[in-house]
Amino acid sequence: MPTPHETLVRLILPDGLLDYFELISVAQLGSGLNIYLEEKNIPPAGYEMVKLESKGFMDEVSIQDFPIRGHKVNLCIKRRRWEVVETKAIITRDWNLVRKGARMTTEFGTFLKGIFG
């Protein structure tokens, strides 16, 4: 069952974002709201059959989102990185591939493309 914060955040975030990111916390700072998200430990497409080891997160990225009732909103996002055990290669999710998936809305795809290129 979602927490009250998660229910509210689902209403204000792009559709599908919480399929890939976990809501860590929400904090009101001055006249702003920070929403902290971490990428879930779900293997990227094409790596489902490869042994991966989570190697933590990349540096946090802060993205200014649409204001809510006159309050600034920042999405503080940590992307996950994995190591392919066999080759020791470090990989991250390719957001351009995710965007092409059928389950993603155009809004979510555009949002991710703006963040991660």
C-alpha cells in the first residue's frame, strides 16, 4: 500500500516515473519542495539474463519542475549504475530506449530526455 507521500507525489510527477524510481523522501525547504528519488534496482533492458551487481548511484541531479501553488519544486534524482560481473563493465539505464517503450507516456519520455539527454 502506498504511503500518503507516495500517493500525493504520484499525482504531481510524470506518469510512470515511480515505475523506475523509488520515492525516498519529500522535504519542504523555505519556499520550495524537494522530492528525492532513487532509481530502482531493476536491470536495464537487454541485461535481464546477465549477472549484474549494483554499484551504487551516480551523483544526484537536481531538476527544477513545475511550481506547485507558488512553491518551487526540485526533483533530486539519483541514477543507479551496475557492473556486469563477467566483463566488469559499468552500465546505466539507456533512457532513450526506455522512452521508446510502450508503457511510457510522452510526458514521461520527454521529462527523462530533458534530464538525461
